[in-house]
Amino acid sequence: MHDIKRNFDKFLPIVNSFLEKMAIKRHGRAPKFTDAEVITLSLVSESLGIDSENHFFMKLKSEHMDDFPNLIERSRFNRRRRRLQRVIDMFRAYLAECIAPGEDTFILDSMPIEVCKVARGKRARICLKDVHTAPEFGFCASQNQYFYGYKIHGICSLSGVFMSFDLTKANVADVHYLQDVRTAYHDCLILADKGYLSNEYQLSLFKESRIRLNTPMRSNQRNFKKQPYLFKKVRKRIETMFSQLCDQFMIRRNYAKSFDGLLTRIITKISAFTLLQYINKFINNKPLGQIKHALA
């Protein structure tokens, strides 16, 4: 399960197949350690829960030097991985479409991502290079606490596959993410929690993109109606997926110093999550949610 080389050999053909299918080529002279190997090694480290790049390279050099004779230096690997951020996200989207094609019902929710504790927020220098991507203070209603950092807004299918996601500052209200949803989806049903409740957005989404947004009503609203139990039960699927990202992929543990590095880590973690689901469905013939079994 924790054999780096064994999982690398399992992931690499899938990554190579995607790069060939999408005709993604590198300009200039091809390096000895290919882009496919950089992507695959990144996915392996996240799948195994090795979130420290320094620790991962120590393991590679001490236990797997013969398995990766062309392995590049850690800082070069990190720079190349950041440059391949868009390709990794395209790979995730490709796998998601293979696993859950043609779905018309989705679940929307958000999760806080701390870059440091609230007490250190005002003096921290993490991700402050660009004011447009700098972290902010926000409030998480589900955990009833303030945090300093960002939010992940994720949309998953009923089968439990992340179809898309985005990262916003912590002080951005959940409902504002619906502006991005209207351009990416159409003719579908989206189930969300009370954070996305807005009659104005519901009407706008339906008129422009034929998106039916279903959220539970607040108890003090006029003409209050309880949301059907089935919808409430289905919404728990994305909460389970967020829990898996926190447990196996440690998505809330941050070692990045720049926003670009943080975003690359998050994209790679969610891509690794989707890759394990892909392996479960098409190779292991197991339920999508049993992602730890994909490494067995």
C-alpha cells in the first residue's frame, strides 16, 4: 500500500494516456525526467499522505534512488510542478468526466482552508506577495469559528466525484461563487446548503442557464417548507468527500509559502483523490468512496 515505486508504476500509464490523448507536448528539449513523471510522482506523494515535500524526497533518495535514476533536485521538481498546475487540473477534469459522464444533478458546498492560526494572522507573511490573492479572515458557520486563509468551493456529482472547484478568500460569501457556476453548468439541478440561499441568484441561474438551485429555507422565512429528506441526505456526500480530503490527503495542513504553491498542492490533492476513484471504478472494480483500497 505504501510502496512508492509500485504506485508510481500503477499511476504512470494513466497519466501518459491522458497526455497522449490531449496531445499535450512540451516545448524545447525533452528533459530526462519527464513531465508525466513529475505529475505522477506528485500524485503518488499526495495519495500516500506524504504532504511534506522535503520528507518525500528524503524517502526517495534513501529508499528508491535506483528506481528513479533521473530524479531531479527538489527545488527544480517543485518549480516544474507549479508550472504544470494547469495540466494537472485538466487531468483531474478528464478523469472526472470519465467516471461520471452526463450527470445532471450536483452538490455544492465549501470548506475552510487555514494558512495559519487566527492569532498569527495579522503578522503572518504567508501568500502575501499579491494583494489580490492574499488570505483574509473569515467565519465558518458549520464549525462556529473564525479562521484565516481561504475557502474551497466544490461541486461534486451524485456518485461522489469532484466535477469542479475553486479557491476564494475566506471573507468571500458562499453565495458569490454562484456567479462562476452559471458559466460552467446548464440544464441541471444543484443541491446546496443555506450559505447559498438567495432568491435573486436562484431566479437568475434558472433564467440564464436553466440551473435549478435547491437550498433549505430558513425557519423564519415566509412560506417556510422543509427540504425533502432525500435532498438533505444526498448533500452529506460532499461532506464525506471533504472529510476524506482532510483525513487521507491532509488538505488543511499547509506548508506552502506562496499562493501559487498552495493552489498547486490543493489541485494535486484533489486530482490524486479523483485518480484513486478512477482506479477503483475501472481497474479494481470497487466502490468509488473506498479510496484507500485503490492503493492495495
